[in-house]
Amino acid sequence: MTDQPTVSALPAFATIALVIDAALDALVAQGTLPAGLPRAAVTCEPPRDPAHGDIATNAAMVLAKPAGTNPRALAALLTAELGKDQRIVSAEIAGPGFINLRLADGVWLDELRLIAATGADYGRSTLGQGSVVNVEYVSANPTGPMHMGHCRGAVVGDALATLLAFAGHRVVKEYYVNDAGAQVDVLARSAHVRYREALGHEVGEIPAGLYPGDYLIPVGEQLAAEFGERYAAAPEEEWLVLFRTRAVAAMLVMIRSDLALLGIHHDLFSSEAELQASGKVDEAEAWLRAHDLVYDGVLEAPKGKTLEDWEAVELPLFRSTRFGDDQDRPIRKSNGAWTYFGADLAYHFQKAQNADALVDIWGADHAGTVKRIKAAVAALTGAEGHAPKPFEIKLVQMVQLLRDGEPVKMSKRSGTFVTLADVVSEVGKDVVRFTMLTRKPDAQMDFDFAKVVEASKDNPVFYVQYAHARICRNIAKGADEGFAPAAEHLDLLGEEELALIKLAAQFPRQVEAAAAAREPHRIAFFLHDLASAFHSFYNLGNDRPEKRFIVGQDAAVSNARLFLASHIGQVIRNGLALLGVEAAQEL
């Protein structure tokens, strides 16, 4: 905490964190506190009950034991030192040794001025110190358009990438193209049916096991225009690779277009097929063998199998049990082909070479593979005495689509699911993105078309956007009456207004906490709380005209309150920007 910018340039919570740090330094200088105690666990945060004060710290609680004293005794020394700072009105000991601080009103008015001065950068952090984080998300099989099963992970990953960049990381947004598995051969065969259909052949119903969606019709037409009858009756080995390549390319164009509807653009698309062709998987296996992390062995028979229906085959096995997995895992199949795990292991090996930390956003149906891939990454990045690179996997639950409580039917275009494009077309990008972040990603979610556009306080999308629209409307109304946001008389703001500033002042620490936890939904939760507080203050004016934003002909109070409203609006805009949502000017 010692090498920080000047206090006046920092948000309120960071400022008081420095004050606490300085008070601890003073106790060290006095000899009442040992030097060199680690302070990483010292917090500076709002108390659970606002009635207890503005800021609470656990400094005495976490430092007492290593200092050889008891928390309340250390808290008494610390409160005496903190009380010397003019920004702190009172410092009180609570419970076993927590310290509650009340700050001078000027601290919060300075925070409002800081929001005004920094604008769109308010809340931006240097927490990441430029470290590179690879965020891989979506990574759907390139076999069709995006559907709502992909949507939630896409939004979570994209919002997380934006959040991490705002918190001072350099971020690589990556999409892993699974174009080497059996599913792309099925895609090629499906495209061949549409190709024959485009040539005028009678194809009947799309055969079971192939992709039936109409989205492959243009692919078939393009192939027919280019090749004519050349491959219509040809054996599969003559056209499979060609049709697979063309179909995957067409699907990626469609996928990029669908993601763009949500404002999502990846920095990098990595091909599984290219990874294998380049020999990267072989390199990973060789490296692991050299470090005794892969060996040739035989797996135990699966439970329920008898010796008659199970054959012992020697396979290259990764020693994942060393890293907490329940058994070692094969990286190749008995036919020599790579297992999905083997290819995935090499892919992460490649990613880790160009990043300081990795984050994967996966569907909850992949939960069973989390332990083994984490073990692999720990092995690959933590060998030879190195600390393993941070690697997190965020699981995202599916979304159930409803309309007035009833399940939504599939899309004709896709053949099996409702497309993302259809949903965005109906309710809009901002509604989709915000809604996907209104619950923790690992919690089940219902997306009801009627409810997500409902003009109700029970709809968090509307509730937050309505707060911003109200602010815009009041500023416009003030302009019509000759008023404008101004900071000259902020001392006229009262207790209710200060409470609103205190909540807004939590935004910078919310950014850092959400980035550190890799949880962008925290920003959505914070925005809902801020919007709720704003609406509550706004509604005070219904019963108390003196609390309205525009008060008669009182320019001083009106301009000060419009200044407050304007910069609460700025915080809402900053938070929405992290979620990839535009702030509504009117509703």
C-alpha cells in the first residue's frame, strides 16, 4: 500500500485505505506495532449496516495475533491514530476489534467531483498491472448458428474480458474452434445433402444423425454453383475433406455475424485441426513424457464391465492423480487418435505460453472434465519449480426460454433450437446482455420474452435503464428552466444525497473485487442497488417538494442536485459499459 498515487487523486475507499496504512506506519514508528507485518488481509470496506458508519476495517483483527497483542487493544491504539486525520470524524471499536469510521461530508463531495473529473474512466484500476489474461469463451462447435445455449457463456465471457481490461489487465479474447472432431464430418455430410438438393436431386427428409437446419441451404447452393455435378455421386472420400473445410468456413462466418449482434468480437480464433496438424499436440505429449507426467499404462476396467466385454489396452496416460483427479487420463484412443482431453491439453499448453493467467468459460455439461484439465494446466505451467499459472474455469448453466411462462418452440432456421439471432432481433442486444448477468452464471436461469421487456421494477434491465433515463429527463427539464449541473454549492446537499454518493463511491472497489473474482455479474448487482437508491431518493420528492431535483427558483440547490444526478448517471453508464450495454436516454 505504500507506493500509491497522491491521496487526492484516489477514490474515497482507496484514500482511506492509505490513511489506515499511514496510521499503522505511525504505530510501527512509535514501537507499539512490530515492523514487517503482512497487511494484505487488511480490508477497507462498507460496514454491513450503514448505521455503523461509512467504512469498516479489520486491521486490528488480522494484525493483533502476529503483533502479540489482542484485537481490541490494538484497535484502541489504531483509532487514536486514525482520529488525527481531518477526513475522519469518528473512529469507533465494534465487537471483538473491528473499527468503524465516519468520514467528513467533504470526502464524499470530493468523490462526486472525482466522478465528474474522471468521467468514463471513473472506476478504472491498475490492479492487473498489465498482466496478460487469456479469456476463452463461446467456443461452440462450428456446425450451425449460435443458439441461446451459447448466449449466456458468450455474454459472461465478453463482460469478464471488458471488466479485466478496465481493471488493468491486457486481455486476449479467444474462441477455440473444434473443427477436428466427428461433428464436422457430420456437418460435411449434411452440406453434401444440401448440395445435391441445390442441384435438383430428390433428397427427401434429412437423414437422421445429420444437421437438418435451413442454414445449410446457402452452403449447398454455393457448392453446387462452384462444382456442379462433380461430387453428386462421388464416393465420400473424394469430397469429405473439401466439403468439411467449406462448411466450417461458412459456419464461422455465421457465428461471427451472430456474435456481432451481441457486440462480441474475439481477438483470436484458434483451430483445433490446425493445432493438431502443426504438431503442437505431439510437442505437449513429448514435454509431458520428459517430465514423467505421461506414461504408457492400462486403465482399470470401468465399473460394471466384466472381463468378457472389456479389453485391456495400453494407452498413453496423463498422471492427473498427482493433481487431485480420481484416475489418470488417456490422451490418445486405442486407434492412435487424440482424445478430446489430449487435444485440449495441448491447446491449453499453447495458450499458457502467451499469457500470465487463463480463464475458460464452459457450459455446465463439461463439469466432469474440470478437475483433469486443471490438473493438466497445473502440470504444464508449474514444472521445474515454477508456480502454476492461475487458471480458472467458470461454469455456466443453460437458459430456459419461455414466453409468458410457456417453453418457446424451436427455430425453423436451426432445426433443433432457438437461434441467438432470433432472440436479439425480438428483444434487443442490451436486454439480452444485461439479463444474462442478472444471476450468477452457475445458477439456473429462465429467460421469459415477456418479462425481460416488462416496464416494471421487478425487471432489473428496465429498473437500471429507467434510472438513467430519469436522470437524462431531469437534466433536460432543468435546462428548459434555466438550470444546469454545477459544483459550486455542493455543501447544500443533505444526508439523503450523501447516502447516494456513498453508494456510488463503491464502484471502484466493486470493479476490483469483480475482476479479482472473475465475476462480472457483481457489476450488474451493484447497478441494481445504485438504481434502487436513486429511485428511492427521486421518490422522496413526491411527498417532499424540497427534495426534488429542481426546487422552485432555487438555482443553487437545483444545480447542485442536477450535478449529483448527472454523475450518478455517469457511474451507471460506466457500469453498463462494462456489461456491454448502452445506457438508455429515454424509455
